[in-house]
Amino acid sequence: MTYLSKSPWILHYDASSCNGCDIEVLAALTPVYDVERFGIVNTGNPKHADVFLITGGINSQNVEIVKNLYEQMPNPKVVVAIGICAASGGVFRECYNVSGGIDTVIPVDVYVPGCAARPESIIDGVVTALGILEQKKLAMNVNPGTGKKSPGET
Amino acid sequence: MTQRIVIPFGPQHPVLPEPIHFDLVLEDEHVVEALPTIGYVHRGLERLIEKREYPEYVYIVERTCGICSFIHSLTYCQGIEQIMGIEVPERAHFLRTIWSEYSRLHSHLLWLGCFADGIGFENLFMGAWRIRESILDVLEQTTGGRVIQSSCKVGGVRRDISAEKLDQMARDLDGIQKEIEDLTTVFLQDDSIRHRLKNVGVLSKEDAYHLGAVGPTARGSGVAIDLRQTGYAAYDKLHFEAVTEKDGDCYARCAVRARELFTSIDLIKQAIAKIPEGPVDIKVTGAPNGEYFSRSEQPRGELVHYLRGNGTKFLARSRIRTPTLTNVPPLVKMIQGCELADVPVIILSIDPCIGCMER
């Protein structure tokens, strides 16, 4: 465990979802589920965020915004696609304006199923994402020349 | 002459749970014009009516919005029932009313929480959402879903609620009412909240009427329109009055929603006391042929579903007009002339539901 997985900050964006999953993301932050006790903070600033929680089937107008948010987040970062719309388009898959899944636009690390996804499964998805975040961080610190870790890393 | 500058607001912004964009034209700190851009959540679900049979389309229509999903399915089903001349059992009407009012409670508590967060009162945000969870628990126990309930269908409702459960719900509401009283006292009495909201984003009664404001936005300006008084579902058998405030500022809109929580609790209690015995659905055969404007009161205002059937299982047209869309012109009017720092509060004060608005 490092400082990253002890206090990951999340960025949440609604990419053309019905907002059922979005309110469940917020519900996970509030007293009944209370992920803030683990140091997880919801931030509005992509430059402060480690985990990108994204919902919805993403339409053409949202594509550039999602790419922009993703690029502004510092490395290492993980993307969690929440709800079935974010995975495949869900019930809106056949709509003319839905591209069908977040992975058509940015790489996704964890898929959380459900319509709407329950707060328990969202928390489970974020915990899984933190493991991936940790691996990505370790991979970043390996010196490509020597194959050894940079000093100061445990 | 002061130089004009344009500040973009959104689509991704800390106070907005959902994307909407405004170009704010400023002179010094004052907003002289606000130009909205929408379409970030547009999915085009109305067109799916051509690919889904009318009983199946309920699943699509209730995913228009995750907050008021039950009322969307109710309005759609009422429209189809009117076209086909279906007499829904009385108990189903009462159950629909009870679930509608629980949806309104959860939506208003959600809004009060988000609004508190928007004005920087995070403690209150947590308090409102804690109470909201007990409402969601009831919805989950009675329908099986927390935010998407799927309990309404053409011809009635999918599940019944037992008499013991109804009694327990009525008893639990007393406790919830006490908690809501404590919560709304802070919203309505606290000096710092009052100072933040009074005389911010004023919308006059004339403007509210002419710009087509609906729901709590209109009622906060003194326009007493509440579609529940048209008596759809079982509302014609229950007694209540539309909640209005006269100031038309953010505080008035907050007060309307805070007081409506008690109206909803009262309506649920009345409905539980009067609910008749009997079946909860009837068998539906045939296909709709004709058209109907189905209207209802959503937590954010008047919701209209226009439906046209052509005698087949697939409807020819579905058109959904949601309250947030009609509240955007009043919103633009409210923002004009305000200070830049007040913009997030004013936008939140209409309870924007972008998922609904763009369908």
C-alpha cells in the first residue's frame, strides 16, 4: 500500500447516462456507504484525480470532453466504467446517438455491471481498480534500462 | 466602457452532477448574458419506440432519468391506458400514487443535499442523503429496485404491497418526518444559508408565467400550478394544496421543495389509509390506436408524454417534454444580471435533471 491506494481521489463524469448510476456514485460517498472513511475524495478537478468513474453510453458530443478529461489526469490513472451502458450501451445500444460503451473512446480498466449499478458493486469496482492502479504505479517506476526500481520505492 | 469577457461554465463542473454548458458573458463580475448549450446526454430514446413493442417500451421510458424513473413509467402507462380505454384497478392507482410520492421524497432530498453541497455546506449534504437512504430502502423492499423501480406496467402495477408492510411504512414515516423536520429547519432558519440564498436569482411571477416555468421553479415565484391537482392516479381522492412561495429567489425555491416533503409524507399516509382491496393489474390485449397527451407532476414540474399509436404493437411516435427543458429559459433570465459567484447556486436552484431534459 502506498499513498495512492490509501487516499485515491476520484473524478466522476456523466457521459450520456440516465443519471441512475451517477446518483449511486454519489450515494457511495454519503453516510450509509461512506467511502470517504477510506480517504476516497470526490474531486471536480481532473488534474487531482487518480480514478475516473464514468457512466453512460457516450454520445458524439461527449467524445471530445471525455478524451480531454482523461488526458488531463496525471499518470498513473485508472478508468472505471459504471453501469451496463458504460460497458456496452445497455438499453440504449440501438439509439442513433449512442456509440456503445466507454471503451470505444478511452481504455477502460474495470467494468461495473448493473442497471443502475448498486453502490456496493461500485465500491467493489473501485477497490479492484486500486489494485490495478498500484500495479501501474510500480510498472512506471521500473527503470527501462536496468530493469530495477528507482530509489525510494518500496 | 467595460470590457466584455466570456467564461465557459461546464460541461464538467464540480457542482454539476450532469453535463450542461453555459457561455457566461461578463461585464466585471456581473453576468450580462448566459448562452446554454445542451446535447451532452442526448441518446435519442424516443426513436426506440419504433423498435420496441409498447409494453416493453416501459423499460426504456423509465430510464429517461434515474431520479424520477417511476413517474416516467407512470405517465407513459397512463397514456397508453387512455388510448386503449383500459380501466386500471383502484388499488393499482393507489400503489402508483404511493410510489410516486416516495420518488418525490427521494428526489427532493437528493436535491436538498446537492444544493447544500453547491453552497459549501457539506455536512448538510451528508445529512440529507442519509435520510434519503431510508426512503430508498422502502422503494427497494417494495419494488426490488433502488433507483430504477420497474414496478409500473400497462394495465396496473407489477407487485402488490402487503397490509403489514403498508402499516410499517406508515409507522416509519413518522420517524422520517421527524428527521426531515430537523433537516429543513437548518435549510430555512440558518443565517448563513438565508444570507446566501435571499434575493439571489430572482424570477418574478410574470416572468415565471410567460417563460413557461413549471414545478417548484414556478411555485417559488407564486404561480400555483401543480399537475397533481388534475387528479390523475389516485390524487383526486386525496387532499392537498399546492405549496407556493412569493419571493421567486433561490431561498423561495428551496423552501417550496422543503415544504413539499411534508406534503408528500401526508399524501402517502392518506393513500395508505384509503387504499382499497382488490387486484393490482388487468390483462391487456390488442394494440393502441389513437393519440394522447399524458401529463403528470414530476419532482421538477410538469411532465408531458405525447403518444400516437397506429393499431400495431409499435407506436408511431413518442414525444417526451420534461420539466427541466421548460425551466431553462427562466434559468437564463435568472442568471442575467447576477454575480458570477452566484451562477452555480442559481443553476442548481431549478433542480436541473439533464438526463431527463435531453432524453
